[in-house]
Amino acid sequence: MTEITTHHASRRRLLIALAITCSFMVIQLIGAYYANSLAVLADAGHLFVHNSSLFIALIASSFAIHLAKTYNDGHQKAELIGGLINGILYLAISLLILYEGAERFMHHKGGHELVINSYLMSVIAAIGFLFHGAAAWVLYKGRKASINVYAVFLHSFFDLISTVSTFAAGVLIYITGWNVIDILSSMLIASFVLFTGIKVIVSCIKGLHSNKAKLPDVADIETEITTMEHVANVHNVTVVRKNKKVIVGAHVVLKQHCTIEKHDEECRLKVIKLLADKFNVRNSVLQIESYECKHIH
């Protein structure tokens, strides 16, 4: 989610997509009530969690930098906690839909037919196709700029496909009169949401467990590198944890005589050794600059 805070274009695309899908979610909830369709309600529940996950992710990206001692560490934890909340929402909604589906199925077996407006059900699915298509198009144009935008684009694309299945269910109910198709369709959607929720929760718990170890403080790293003999200053220091490895990135500005004497590589090795000895960091991405280099702080 780092891309959300660093790239305003990505944030804007996510907000536009969120506005589109939230609008359709309201239409789905109203339509599910009047169509008496559990499948439409299940799809609305799935969309609610999708929207909440995006909303929580945007909040996490906005506040993590203010809540954390190091930006990357705090951001990862905020994102994982947000994901855990969303996973629990997935479970709650899916179990609710499965329970309601089982209730309706028992009523159906008992000879109590529920009247479903299959025409309205199909119309809502067709409108959903347009809404999800618009959201997917907005995200598609920015998918290469941000991994988060790409992930949400994939989700919107699958939502687009789900509207097709709901539309088909409505058509089948209209042709055959088998209202049980609505129940089966809703339970299928709920099962998918349940599986996704469990997967998200397990992934977030594993992530929080692996991130227990505190990342080195950016200020401490800057101080230690700056005190080195040949270093004039250091800037753009970042600390990230990727695949359980801590990686430090930094732009190291050397004193003028260092670059003239062409021993910048020796200075790089000294910084690498410092990171390993002082902070137990074995992976780093260092950019060595001369004192005259113009850089952006």
C-alpha cells in the first residue's frame, strides 16, 4: 500500500472506484429487498466488505506515517490490522448469508415458495455490470503504477464476472420458475466470501507474527551513517521488511575528496558493514553521491 501515499494519482483512482462501487452497493441493497433475492443480497454483502477493505486501506495509508516510529513498520502493521478486520467482516457476512440461505432452503423443502422478482434481479445485475465495468476501467489505467491499484482492479474484474452469474440466475428463474436457484446462487457466493475471509485472516495473522521484530529506527541509521569518516550526509533513508528480510535503502553523500580519489565503492562496503554490525541488516540498496550532487530531501 505504499503507493497510495506516495502517488496521488493512485489514491484518486481508488477513491473514484470506491465512489462507484458504493453507489451500486446501495442500489443492490434496495433491489435485494424489492426483488426478495438472497443472491443479490449476498453479492451486496461481498461488495460491502470489498468497499470496507478499500476504505480501511486508504485510512491506514493516510495515518500510518503519523502513528509509526518508522514509516514502513507502522504502515505494514496498520495494513495488516485493517486486513484482519476485513477478514472478520468477510466471515460474519458469509455466515449470515449461509444461515439465511439454509433457512430459505428449509422453507422451500416444506413447500413454502418465496416469490422472487427475477426480472428486477436481472436488471440489477445488468446495472452492476455497468458500474463494475466503470470501476474496472478507472483502475485498469493505473494498474501499472501501484500494486494496490492492480489488486483492487482484479477484485473489481471478478465482481464484474459475478454480476454475469447473478444475471444468468435471474434469467434461469424467469424461464424455469425454480426459485431455489436464487438460494443456491447466494450460498455459492457466500461460500466464496467465507473462503476469502479465512484466507485473509490467516495471511494477516502470519504477517503480524512475522513482523513482531521491531524494525531499526530511521533516525538511528541516519545518525550512525553520518558519523562515518567519509560521509558528508545521508538522505532518503527507508526501512522495509520483505519476505522476512529487513532491507535498508539510502542515498549516501560522500565528501568531495572521496569521489575524487575514486574509493566510493570502499565507502559503500563500510556502510554495508556498519548496517550489519549495528543493526543486523544484511540487505541494503545504497546510492553513493558526491558532495556536489543536487538531491531532493
